[in-house]
Amino acid sequence: MNEYRRIRVKICGITSIEDAQAVCDSGADAIGLVFYEKSPRNVSIEQAVAICDSLPPFITSVGLFLDAPVSFVDSVLESVPLDLLQFHGSETPEYCASFKRPYIKAVGMKNRQAADFAQYADQFTEAKGFLVDSHGAGKAGGTGHTFDWKNTPRDYHKPIILAGGLNPNNIAQAIEQVSVYAVDLSSGVEQAPGVKDKDKIMQLMNEVRRAQYNK
């Protein structure tokens, strides 16, 4: 009998209502909005408001920040109805908790072993989960590269989200190799930076559904 594992999917770097709709139509669980001006996927507050207003029920909106000033995060939260915050830089536990919103913390796994992960993550007592990516500690993600999946934290007491270089061609392998709560993709389902590819998103979701059944 096959064992079913429900894997949540977030598509990050959404920059348009059309791309948000493609994600929703695919059956993915969440969209990510990037509030980091150096990213080609950066969105303005006005763009973010329009995208969030277009979302149907039960789709989670996630705002990604990287070492942003408190005043900037506050200005986004005043206008954009984000469900979850994602901190992708060298933010402290106190900083992350200060916004009184549910959050996840990204952890760069480059040159970091699974044993080192817990020591770092345990500091963020209020985090809802942790996103493990291929960037170095304190660096930005979105590299488009994978890390050694054997270093993915196992049996940690909070949800783990796998990111970094995932695409429709390797997502099934990733899900089969590691036990994670969710996966997070951006460049792997794009036709250009900040422009999603509807066919790739559908291909991705088909692969995720297939891989959720383990023999």
C-alpha cells in the first residue's frame, strides 16, 4: 500500500495578477511576494496590494524581506494583507518577532551541516517553520542552485521548507530523498526573471502530486 505525504507548495517571486492566477489554478498553496529592491522579482506596495486582492480563499500570501529596515516592513504591512512573513537575511530572532506576525526564517545551507542547523534555528523560538536554501549564511537566496539534500534537517520539531534550484525536472527526486513539509520555487518555473511560466507550474504540480505517493 502506498503512503501518502502531503507536500505544500509555494511559488515565490510573483509580480503580476496573471502569474498569481496561474499559481492558484495549479493547486499550489501559497504565493511569495518579494520586497527587496535588488531582486528582479521585487514588487511595489501597489503591485502587492493588487495581487493580494486578486487571490481566492485559502491561498496564503507570503512577504519576503531581506535585512529590511523596520520602518519599511511596517509600511508594507500597513497596506498589504500578508498572511506570513519570510525573513531571508541575517535578521535576529528579536527583529523577526517584533512585527507580531507569523513568520518563517530562511537558513542558508551552503557550507552548513544539518547538525549546525538546529543550533541556529533554535534561537528563533517564535518561527512557524524554516526554509532551507542553497545560499551561504547571511546571504540572499534565489541562486537557482541546489545544495546537498542529505544536509536537509531531519526530525526537526518545526516544519522544514526545501528551496534552492528546484524545478519540474528534479522536484520528484527531492521529495523522494527528503521528508519536508513544503517546497518553495521561483526561477525553476519561470520563462524570465519575475515572469512565471504557466506550463512549468502545471508540470511542477503534476510531479509533486506523483511524488507524494511513496511505495
